[in-house]
Amino acid sequence: MKKLLVVVDVQKDFVDGALGSAEAAAALPEILSLVRAAEHVVYTQDTHGENYLQTREGRVLPVPHALRGSDGWKILPEVYRAGSPIFEKGTFGSLPLAEYAAREGFGDITLCGFCTDVCVLANAVLLRTLLPEAEIRVAARACAGITPRGHEAALSAMKSCQIEIG
């Protein structure tokens, strides 16, 4: 069975930038370990424009982050495997990522990254929707939510959607 690791939004702004947290920094060693061990790796990259504060997301979360071309937008170089696909996304989930996983026949998918309670959750549910028979899991120690409570709530919600929590 083809295995895929999805590294969600491991960008500077989510570690030590605009939306950074101690929990995200603590998850990095786990993420690095998963990347080193994975055969196939893809990345999502949260991407916003200068008009971020005028978007729905920006009105609800008025913290400019992941602005295209900024340092905070960049995927952390230590976790990026050269040549791996990057799926830029202007919203929480990436339909092109889920379509890629389905088209390429991945039957075993692990997700890690940030934020558990927003983008990891959205991508896990999209993958479950497009690949209903795939083994889909979230590496809980390799994730961080906006808050620890949000992280735990998202893990519980994903478990209810038949996404394995590891």
C-alpha cells in the first residue's frame, strides 16, 4: 500500500511568528522524524495576500500571517524535503491535495503540522471524503493547535470521523 505523509502548514508564522506557540515548536522534532522516515512527502502552505484583513478569515482572525513572499510564509527549511510537492492554499483545506492523493493511489496517509484545530482537521476530513477506504491518521504529537484545548477537541472530532489518532 502506498504511504503518504502530509505536512500541514509547517511555516515560520505558525512556529515563532504571528501565530507561533510553544506547542508548535515542541512538535518540530516529531515532524522531522516523520519526514525522515517517509517515502512520499507533500506539504501544504497557507498563503494569504495583502488583502488578508478584508477576507472572511481575516475578519474573524485579524492576525495577518502567511503573507505570500514574507518570511512567515516560508515552509521551515529543516522540514522541507527538496523536490516534494507543495500545495498552496488560501483557505483551511486543500482540495487539490486530496485529489492528488486519490489520483496517485495513496492508501495510507499520515498528517502532521499546524494548526490541528483548523488546517490539519480540514485536510484530514477532505482526505477521508475523497478516499473513504484509505487508512488516514493524524500524528498527534507532531501537531499543535491554536490552543491545547483546541488541539484536543480537533483530535476528538477527527476520531469521530474514523481518522486514527496516533
